[in-house]
Amino acid sequence: MLGHCARAGLLKPGVVAIDGTRIAGNASPEANHEFGQIAREILAEAKATDEAEDELYGEARGDELPEELRTREGRREFFGRAREELRREQEEKRLAEEPEPEAPEEVALELDRERIVARVQGRERWLREAKRQLERHRWRRADPIARSRSERLVLAAERLEGDLDVERRANEAYGRFRVSARDRLGRRPGGRPNLYVPPEMPAGKVNVTDPDSKSIPVGFGFVQGYNAQAAVNEQQIVLAAEITNTSTGFSRLAPMVTATLVSSSGSASRSRRGRSPPTPATETSSTSTR
């Protein structure tokens, strides 16, 4: 689409405005649960299932053959119905197949000590970088949100467990860095590092309706949703648009400038007339990070 705009002369060098807004997700803040609350609900559902089976089967194991399967004629009729039902289910699955939830894979962290230490030293920087890579992994490989609440509870618990796993690995990476760290003169960093031991149980909360949504601050409080950003030129053409669950708008300025440059370069290559694409100014007259 930007290529068509470029050929129509709507993309010109000039001011590019970058602004953002908060968008509410299809989830309630009351659905933000801690790990303990999620675990208790999962256990309560399992207990309720066991009690229902005990009431249904009584002293029996529950795996005895039904009466109709104890005779040859009954088995023939039963398996005939089963084959017909299986064919119907396969046809329905072919028409509208819902992906099965997969077990979460371990996120490969790339903790570059040179880049991290060059910006901010300290354990907190390592933890933030690991969390950033985890969120990027989740956005690129989004988990399907199941209709079943039981499956969503498991997904939410796995999210919190994944947060804790990444925190532990980043903390261990920082510990290894401290052992071998040296300054420009070859000296070890002064002072003792603050001892930090990650918790045994996952901390924080996750929304069991929409695990990707976060509690985003707005002028009147908080909204359960996302942070949307857009870059627009003077002709009101949207050059780039992104949506994240990062609460701060200022942290999205650099990524939005990069996205604008990438999209502008792509539109220039597709433009047959060779018009110059707009370049975001270093000092824009309308740059907001509300």
C-alpha cells in the first residue's frame, strides 16, 4: 500500500509524527490472577472431577466395560456407531480445526555482556534484557487462546512459570559475568554484588482471559489491554503501526523510528517513479509518547 502512495506522490520528505494510545483488550482486570490462585483453581477442578466420577461409579473403578460391550451383537452395534461418530468428528475438524495447545518451549536467551554492560551495569539490566527477549519470543510465537477455561488456566500458569525460569537464568548469567568481569584496566568490579535469590514460586499476575494483555496506565487509572503506536507523515499516511503490551510509550520511540525507516525504504524500492521516501526528522514537531 505504501508503494501505491509513493507512486501517487503522497510520500514526501518532511515531518513524521509518532504517537500512541492505549487500547483496551477483551479482558477484565479482575481476571488477573497470581500463580497460587491459578494453581488452586486447577486443583479444585481436578478434585471436582474426581468427586463426580466417584458419585457416578461408586465403588467400581470406572473403567469396567459397559453392558452393551459384553456381547458380540452389542459390540458390533457400538463400534458401528463409533466409526460413524469418528467420521463426523474428523469432517468437523477438517472444516474448522482449532490448534492444539503445545507445551511451551524454552526461550533461547542471548545475553550479550558487551551490549548490556555498555548501557547500564548491574543485575537489574540483565533481568530486564532477559524479560524483553521473552516477551519478543511470545509475540513472534503467539499461543492460541483456548475456549476452555481449564486450558487457559494451564496456559496462564505456564506463563508465570516461564517468567520465573527466565529470571533465574538471567540471574545465573549475571553471576557468571561478575566472576570474570574486568574493567578497562583489567581490574575486577569493586564492591560486593547485592545478593539476589529468585523466589521459589512464580510472582506477579497474568490475565487468564487474555494472557498477552497487561495492566496499562492511562490518565484516569489503568486499562487491561495494549499500547498502540503509529507513525504518520504530513499527508496523513500511516507509515508504520505497532502494538505491544509495554506500558511506557517513550520506550517505543526508537523501535517506531526503525519501523518507519524500514517501511519507507520498502515503499521507495517499489515506487516506479523513484520518488524519495519520507525520512523521520531527528526533531519532529509532533512527537508524543503519552
